[in-house]
Amino acid sequence: MAAVYVSNLVINAGSDFSQTFNLEEISTNSELNLNGYTAFAQMRKWSGSSNAINFSTVISTISTGTIIISLTGQQTENIKPGRYVYDIVILDTYSVKSRIIEGMVIVREGVTR
């Protein structure tokens, strides 16, 4: 798992947000088995910021490498519109961390109230 996949996201403030990722093994292009792994995801205004927004992160199908990140409408309502960065990190049974996905997040403010 050397390569980090880049995927940019758009979140509408005040709305529920969910994104599903299906991971593949780099050498074989087969589904990545996440048995024994834990996933974490955060977004920040910039990578060095001390203020983080934690995504709810679930490995939904261990054998097929499916990870879902999400935020509730109440959580997104409290995010200031603008540009952020995020990543998803997995932790294996030996406590080795691997960043698997990263990118930018655009948080858009709605008009209708």
C-alpha cells in the first residue's frame, strides 16, 4: 500500500454527507481485505491546524475494502464554508498507520433557509 489515492469532496453545509470508497490492492487490482484494520478520517482547514473535524468512519465490508465516511447535517451546519483538506488513515493489527486517501474538501453554504 504505497500509493495514496486522491479524491476531492464537496459537502453542503447543513446536509447529511456520506462518501463510500472501495479500496484495491495495488499489485493485483483485487479488492483489499481490511480484516483486522481500523479506519480514521479527519478534515482540517490546513494540514497543520490544531482544529480537526472527525468523520464517522466505518469499514462496511471487510473482505471488499469498502470504507464509508460521513457527517450528520448538524455537524456540517457548524462548518464554516470554504476549502479544507482531509485524509483517511488505516491502522493494522501491528499499529502501522497508512494514509490511503487524501484530498480537498469544499464546504458550500446553502441559500434557502
